[in-house]
Amino acid sequence: MNKLNNRNKQKKRRENRSRYGQFLLLLCLGVFLCMVLRFTYVSVFKNVGGYNLSEMAKSLYTQSNVISAKRGTIYDANGQPLAEDTNVYTMYAILNKKQVGLDNKPMYITDKEKAAKAISSVLPISYKQALKDLSPSTNAFQVEFGSAGTNISLTQKQKLDSYHISGLNFLQQPSRLYPNGVFASHIIGYASANSNSSESKVSLTGQMGIEKVYNELLTGKNGYKTSQLNNAGVEVDNGESVNKPAKNGDDVYTTLDYRLQSLLETEMTSVYNQVHPKTMNAVLMNAKTGDILAATQRPTFNATTKQGLNSIWRNTLIQDSYEPGSTMKIFTVASSINSGHYDGNATYHSGKYLVDGKVVPDWNTNGWGNITYNKGFALSSNVAMAHLEQQMGAKTWRNYMNRFQFFTSTNLGFPGEETGSVQFNYPIEQANTAFGQGIQVNAMQMMRALTSIANGGTMLQPRLVTKIVDPKTKKVIKSYPKKVVGHPITASTAKQVIQHMEDVVYKSYGIGGAYKIPGYKIAAKTGTAQVSDGKSGYESGDDSYLYSVAGIAPANNPKYILYITMKQPHLTGTKTASQLMAEIFNPVMRLALEENVNAENENSLKVPSITGKSTSEAKAELKAAGLKYAIIGDGDKVLDQSIDANEKVSKNRMVIIQTNGSKIMANLKGWSRYDVATYCRMAGIGAELDGDGYAYKQSVKPGASLDGGTKITIKFK
């Protein structure tokens, strides 16, 4: 019985094992079948969890690169780059003596004196300051060199590399190069780097000035390249590579003249450093075209280093409105003549004049007795202008303000333009506007109105950009021709106004004698205006005035207009406001007039192309061309020349060439202000120019070594 039970149990176990085995076999077959079906599905449809395996595999062997578009270049009128793409470097020095290479060579500064000497010979920093930076009081691992050690050009880096200073290192980054430093900075503006997360690239975006206004055209469009790689990571050509080239940004050509702008910057800085006004503006324009040849302001900034940018962000040429003062008398007289009310030989009693019971005073409150209106203009008499406004009538005078287009935009394209205002409700307010008080304008509005005086009654739109050019095809994409915007006065009226402006300069009683330029006839009008306190009155004190001058030359056939304003300078008594402004006006206007004569003179000398040639070749070519020259540095290769190749100049003009050697101070005796300013700018030294005419004394002796911290004072007579 027991045997039978055991046999049954064993039989059940065998049956159970058989069923389990069958179940496991079926399960394995099911799993295998599912795997086969899954692999079949994947192999056919190549998709798992919504991911395309084919594309994923392809991406593992595909390399994609963004091709960065080059930002367009901004040029001056003669093709000189004013803003261009570049790579710049930031320099730092390792001081930690534990930093050594695999070959046990030091990777730190071993000779601080040698390093300081090399750094000061290349960068705008003195030997003393460089040595101080290399000798910190703390146990620093590394040091940097402030603004002098940033935005270093490739040429400067290569020069520093040539000294083989261990421990001197550089970080590279994309940047925008403004090769002239402080150079129409608020007009050109600047572009700064912005990271593009989608492309993992750093791009440049315009933040101010032309860089911002024309940002879309300057930016261009990035391209891309995709290529296939094999298992070893080597690129293979299987016909699936894609290459879309970048479309570089378009180039912008401005009306600015590099030489005139450079000189204007130098002279503005010189005066600004003497009397530290709150603001200064200066604009030089071609009277026949409206082209702005040079324009700047103070305070300003260096577009490459951004030094000074925090001092003033706004473009004061258009974003500041102010009461112009006596330069407004130009338009009062023009309106009086053009409306048929002016009798220059008629007389009036100067000194004071009552308008509706309110006093209009002359700057000389005692007056000059009974004088003619012609003489009153030359003496800048407020009373004369008040009489003229009364004779015309407020309605006629207000109409002429509109005809000269005050209070309307100059349409230069820059944001935030202040278009001005006028207080014109009461008789005294109406009279005040005739001599530039109670009326607010901006500098470019004054320039636009002045074109009608200098251009035979035809008023022109101020122009800063002439054309947009495709850098690859050189095709002009868009041009900006000369634009006539009005005819506020007749040619006859314009001619008479210029004659009155000549009296300001050349009559014995005229108050503009400081603006005489030998060999040229100058027409000018000075201005002195009280500065508004922003409420309902004027600021008080000796330094509460805005001084200005508007000049036209040559007076007999106007080609240039130069307008300068200087707000609230701290006058010391050694120089008048007119004398200070003449230190800007005279050399800049003289250079413009000389360039105009040279361009029209068939006997002018042609400047050869010498940049990139050996110093000996350059000397021989300049000598053969009959040109005077001066050399910066004792190197054997020419890096730059002060006057562009093929330009025509007079035999008295000097060509300054910069070589790759150490800089030695030249003997500047007998040089013109322009040549001295150009030499100092190219040599990278700070200069204070005192006086007008030709150099006779310099504070740094000829033959002295120059470095980035050198400053020099040059006197002229």
C-alpha cells in the first residue's frame, strides 16, 4: 500500500516537472518570439521610444560647426577702417615660483625689471607702473595690468612675445577694434560681445552710434558646416556633407575724414584739459554737401577700452539742447534782410533797450552810443537784435525760425534726439530769442541751419553715412545722396550775412579777431549765453556761460562750416573763451582749407604707398617724391604712414612713418600743430599743445626714450 502511494507521488512529481518544463519552454519561446518581433520592428522602422535610432547613430558620426559671419567694417570717407572685427588679448603675469614646465623650465616671471621694460615699450603703461604691478605687496599667484593689459592687439602681442618673457600669458577673445581710440566715439559707437546659447557662439551687437543704428546690416548671417566621420573620427566624403557659407555683414562708409577728425580730437582734448568745461561739442561740415567731416564731444570715451564711457553715455551733439546765445544772431540778421526789414546803415542807441517794460541789455551795459546795425552785429549787440525782431514782428521772426527748421529732428537716425523748444508768449521772450536766449536747439540743428548761410540760401541735411557696401562683391547696396531740405533765404541774403560775419573777424571793433587764419578769409560769429538752471532762470557765477563760435571759410566761396560750443568752462583769467576755442578752430579749419587747396592744385605732391616696406625703401621713395618725413622708432619695417597712399599734399606737409623699433623722441621744433598732434598720436604719447603756429619748445628732449606713459607739453607761436 505504501509502495503504491509512493509510486503515485513520484508520478505526480514527474507530471508537474513536465508541465513546468513545458511552461518554461513556452515562456522562453514567447520571450524569444517577442524579441525577434521587437528586433524586426526596430530593424524595419528604426524607432525606439519615439527616438529614431538611425538619426541617433548618424549624429554620433556627424560633426556640425557654426561658421561665424564677420561683422561689417565701418570706414571713413577715404576707406580708412574706423571699426573692424579682430581678436584681442588680455595679458596676465604668473608670479608663483612653483609653476614650472615638464622640462623644469620656469613658467613664472623670473626677471621683473626686464618684463616691466618690455611691457612699457609696447603698452600704454610706464616702466614704473608696470614694475609696481609686478611687485604686489601680497603673495599673489598672478597679476593683471588694468586697462593697459586689456584689448591688446595681435601686433602688440607678437611684439611682447618677441621678448620671450617667461610667465607672461595671454587670453584670446573676439572683439571689435577701434584702431584710433578716442575718435568720434559717440558717433561711431561701439559693439560688445553677446553669447548665443543656441549656437554656442559669441557675437557682436551694436550698443551705440552707427554700430547700433546699422546693426542689422553690419551683423550678417552665420553659416554652418556638417560632415560625416568614420569610427576613427576622420572626416569622410559620402556625399552627405552640407556647407552653407556665412554671409558677412555689410560695410558702412561714413563722411568722416580721418586726418581732420584726429586733429579735432587732439585739439578738443587739449582745451578740455585746460579749463574742464561740463561739456564741449565741435562739428566740421562740408558746406556744399552737408557731409560731416569731423565731429566730437567732451567728455567722451575710448571705444576699444571703454574708458570714460561711465562719464557720459549720451551723444551731446543731438541729445543735449541748449540756448545758443549770440550765434543765433546770424539767423536774426538773415531773417531781417530776407524779409526786407534790414537797414544796416540805420542807427540805434546801444547799451539798454526796454521791451514791454523789461530791459534788454548789451554785454557792455554802457553801450557804444548811437551806432549802426552793421556795427552792432560785429560788436554782438543784443539791443540791435531786439530792435530787428521788433521791426520784423514776432510772427515773421517765428516763421523764419520754422524755415530754418529749428525744433525739428535732424534725421540722423540716432535715438533720443532733443529737438528743442522756445519761449515765445510775451514781447520780452520774443525779443530774447533774437539773441539766442529762451530758445533751445541742438548742435546738429545749428549745423543744418548754417548750411543755408554757407550754401547760397540752400539748406542741406547733415550726412554721416554715404553708402552701404557688400564686402564680397563691392556692390553698393544703398546710397545716401546729398539732400536739400529747404531754401529759407535767398543767395543774396546769404552773401550779405557772410559779409557781416567777416566784419566780426576783420573790423577793428569786431570781437572775433582770434579766428583770423593767414592766407584765408574767415567769416565767424561768436556767442556767449547764460546757462539755464532747468527751472525758470539762469545759473549764476563766473562759470555759468556757454561759449560758442560758428565759422565759415573761405568767406568768398564757402566750403567748410565749423561750429564749437564750450559749456561752463573754469576760466582762469590767462586765456579768454575765444582764445581757447581758437586753439581748436584755427588749426582744424586751416588743415581743412589746406587739404582743399592741395586737392585742386596740380602741382601737389603724391604720397607713395610705403606701409609694409622696409624703412630704407620708404625713405628712398619719400625722398624721390620730394616729401618731408619723420620716423617713429628705429625698426627696419614700416607699420603705418600718417597720410594715405596716392593722396596729394603740399610740399610743406610732413609724412610720419611708424616702424617696428623702439621709440625715440623727435625734435619737433618748427613743426605745425597738426604734424605734432599726428606724431604724438602715432607714438602713443599724451600731448598738451599750447599756443598756435609752429612748435618752438618741448618738455621731452629729443632723443629721449618713449613708452606708453610718456606725456609731453609742446608750445607753439
